[in-house]
Amino acid sequence: MAITIDDKIAALRREIGMRYRVYPKRVADRRMTQADADRQIAIAEAILQDYVTEKARRSATQTALDL
């Protein structure tokens, strides 16, 4: 089974959404600090941005090759 860049982007978007829903309760329950929650969300968002940028780069390269 091939895992595409679109699959990775969708999975990361779901993961980030889950973190925004779950982490506030974890912070409230003192199972994680707000700083840790913020950092983990920022890391996932940075990875997502890397994939989105890579997808755009691939698309631009493919368009240039099609000319």
C-alpha cells in the first residue's frame, strides 16, 4: 500500500485537530504543561507545513516538465 503525500497531509490535519481537542483537558488535569501542549502542536503544524510546501514544489516541478 502506497502512502501518498496527500495521505500524510490529511493524517497530520486530523492529528492537529485531535491535539487541539484533547490537550486542553490534559493540561487542566495536569498531565501535561501548557508549554508542552503548545510545543507538540507547533511541531505537528511545522511538519504539516513541510509536507504542504513539498507538495507545492512537486506540483510546480511537474508543471514545468509538462511545458
